[in-house]
Amino acid sequence: MALANPDGMAERPVMGINGQWPLPTLNFTKGDRVIATVHNQLGNQSTSMHLHGLFQNGTNDMDGPVGVTQCGIPPGSSFTYNFTIEQPGTYWYHSHTRGQYPDGLRGQFLVHDPDSPYIGQYDEEIAITLSDWYHDEMPGLLSHFISVANPTGAEPVPNSALMSDTQNLSVAVQPGKTYLFRMTNMGAFAGQYFWIEGHTMRVVEVDGVHTEPAETSMIYLTAAQRYSFMVTMKDNVEGNFAMVGSMDTDLFDALPDGLNTNVTGWLVYDDAADKPAPALIDAFEPFDDYTLVPQDGLEIYDHVDHSIQLDMKMDNLGDGANYAFFNDITYVEPIVPTLYSVLSTGANASNPTIYGVNTNSFVLEKGQVVEIVLNNDDAGKHPFHLHGHNFQVVWRSEENDGYWNPDNTSAIESFPRKPMRRDVVMVNPQGNFVIRFKADNPGVWLFHCHIDWHTASGLVATMIEAPLELQSSMKVPADHYQVCQDSGTPTAGNAAGNTVDVLDLTGEHKSPAPLPAGFTARGIVALVFSCLSAFIGMAVIAWYGAAPIAVRKPSVAAGKVTTN
């Protein structure tokens, strides 16, 4: 742990690495082998590490989410991630343990490609991150967020926006040069609009996928998305230019007084010149990433072997707290990490039942073209991330478009011939999207909302890809099993840890029971405040009744008796 004050408003503990925060940007070249050993010195929290966007093809056990491909690394234990990088692009690394990356455990992970189609078209690279920032630590915020005290599920609003984990960032540039910017939104919640005054951005990569160049003056990055874009500096210029990140306030239930939703940095041509405040803009008009075309020209998967429909909603359960659901199921971490269930259950690994009621598991066959249809029955925007793959975005509706209609021939005919590919895509409020990918990477892969509040509240599904092949091809390192032993986590059997009858899920982790019929979030609020009022009233009565009774003695004054 370390102390930091990145917005200059409040010093707080943060999660660092080797005593350092902000965390370093890690630079690699395609083909490099990475060996990283995590020693957990947090003292009171388990942890993990996820290399966001890397496919981990053949190394699913290195993917990082706790309860999925590994056990949490308990305090005092160590865990080694060992894999080879075959994907160039812009990625990031972060804890995949409940609520830790908003507390600082995240950084950029860049993979350079000597054979990039854009080599020679720029002079230098500049790595920049955007993020939201909270002054309070996540354990306390999460405890309140998923509780009867917050029955509407209102997410905590960030205190600040950051650019490269600071404010007032200065980036020195030289006239006439072209720079490749690699940008990552490492936020827990807020999407951000980004623009550079007086300059045009030429997008050439999203989420590790090279694209045909596309020019724009503004981009929008949901939580966890990445962009690479080239910017050519002006030849003759006086002064400096603002770069602006602006949090998407559509996501916030309320705007606290005095909240500054923007963060400003500068392209600095002249260090001695002023750094002007950014101009006000009338509206946000970002580039539509749906129009991007992958540089490799991969055409749409026009035949679907396996279609999965996920209907998402936010709702309350019997404990009064608000949760997130796919198909009326909210994710709950199983007793045995799902990968270890795959490896220890023989032929039953192809039966999704063994992975538990609350893991939202889908078994995929190797080589299938898989389609995910997501319907958003919520008034908010949600960025969804698929581990182990990028996917073709073949359809994304506008707001309030309702559920996807598979008989909508005009929409189907408008599917792009060469769809954009990413690993994070946003669904619009009350809208839908359709994505497709090829099941060519055996493993256990999460599909989840990358708003960290919603991951914690259960907006997660599990894709179990070619489980029988995985049994024959994967050997989990001994130190991975050791952290499970250190934390007392079983590593065999079904989701409940049953190794005798894997179809018997007695004792599995489950979500709270549903609310009684007729209850609503508004009713819960009324009930909570009624109960609080009753408790306060009873406490006052008890206090008053327990107070000592004063003994009042008579006093004599001028021949009269009075009481005081």
C-alpha cells in the first residue's frame, strides 16, 4: 500500500506495486515471453492480476479472474503468471478481485509490432490513460452499494477525473511531428469523451485490432476500452493546446455540487507559453466506432452455430439490496474455481449444470461461430467485455429500441460486411447489440459488464469453451494450486466442491432469495426509512425510560413550600 493524492483534493491509501504508484506502463514486443510473480503484501486482502485483452491462447490458467481461472492470492502467498504474447496492441493490466483496480491496482500494457501496417507513419508514441477517481476506498463503498441502504442501486459518483493518474498533464511535442497516442480508459465507472483542441485524431487501432484509418475530432471510451490514434502537430504555432477528458454524466444518478467532470492536459509546444483553459463546447459529438473497419479485412461470420440470448436487468433480492442479472440470474462466485471444475469432472465437464446455478455458464464447442444477443432492460449504458477473444460487432441499436428482433430483415441486411472488432462494446439504454466470435480458444472465459460496480453486483456470464479438449491440453502449475491450499479453497469437483456426485450441488454458493411478490425498490426505500424511524423512536423511548428519576426535595421560602 502507498499514499497518493492524484487530484490534489484528498490523500488516500492506494494499491501499488513494489512501492510504486502510479503503476508503470509495461512495454513488450510481439513474441515476448512474460513471467511475472505476484507477491501479495496487502496484509488483509487476497488479490489477482488480469491482462485485459490478451487472449491467453493455451494459457487460460493465466487469465486472472478469481473463482474462474484461479484462486485468490492470499496475503503472504505468491502466484506466477507465465505466457507468451502473440497480439500487438494497446492493453492494460488490473486486479480481477472485487473492487481492487479502482483503488489503484491497474496500469497500461503495450505490445509493439515491428510489422505494424502503420510503422513509419509516426515519429514517436505517447501513452495516456483516462480514469475516474474516488476519495473513499472500495471496500466501504461496495459495502454500502450492495446493501439495503441503497435499494435503487445508485452507483457512487467519482470525485474526479484523471489523465495519466494526475491532473494538468503536460505532453511535450514538436512542430510537424506525428505522434501515435495509445489511450486506455482504466476507470471503474465513467465513460469519457476525449478531444484535443485544434487537432484531428486519426484512429488506427481499437482494443488491439488495427483499423482502416478514420479521422475524428472526438472519441468516446467506455470503461476498459482502448484507442490508438495518430496526431500530426502543427508546423507553425504559437502557444499550447488543451487535451480534455470529460466524464459521461449520463451514467450518474446525481451530480454532487461542485463536481468537476472534466480533466485537462496540454500538448505543450512551448513550455514558456500559457496553458489555456479549454473552450466550452455546445454538445458531445464523438466518432461512432461502429463504422470502423478492421485493417485485416475479416468479413462477417455469416453462419451462426450457437446463439446465446442474454437479457439484462437490475433488480432487488430478498436482502433488500440491488443486484444485476442476466436471464434472471445474478452471478455468485462458486466454491471451486470454474476452470478447476472443468479439469476434474471428466465427461460431465460438458454439462453446464455442474458449474452452479449462479455462474450463468454456457458450454461451447470448439470451432463454433457463437453469437451473443444482449438486450438491455435498464435505463443506463453498459460496457461489456469478453475474455479470451475479440468479437465482431454486427449490430448495435440506438436508445430505447427494445429487444433485438431476429425477424428484423432490414436490420440484418444492414449488418456491416467487415464489422468492427473489439473486446469491449457498449449497449445503449433500453437497447440491444449482437456480437459474434469464433470459439477457437479452449478455456473458461468471462463475459461481463466492465462497470466495476456491476461486476460486483453480478452482471457476469461464463463461457466454457471446449472443456474436454481443455482437460487434455492444460496442466496447471503447482504454485497455482498452492495459493488455493493457502486460502483453504477446494480445487476439484463441481461448483459446490462435490467430487463424488458432480450433479449434486448441495451447499453451492447462491444469491439471496427473491423479494416477496409485490415489493419494489420504492417500497424497500419506504420500508427502510419506516424501520429506521421505528428503531430511532424505540431508542429514544428506551433512553428516556432508562434515564434516572430526579429526587425532588421541597424548599422553604417566605413560609411557602415550592418544588424545583
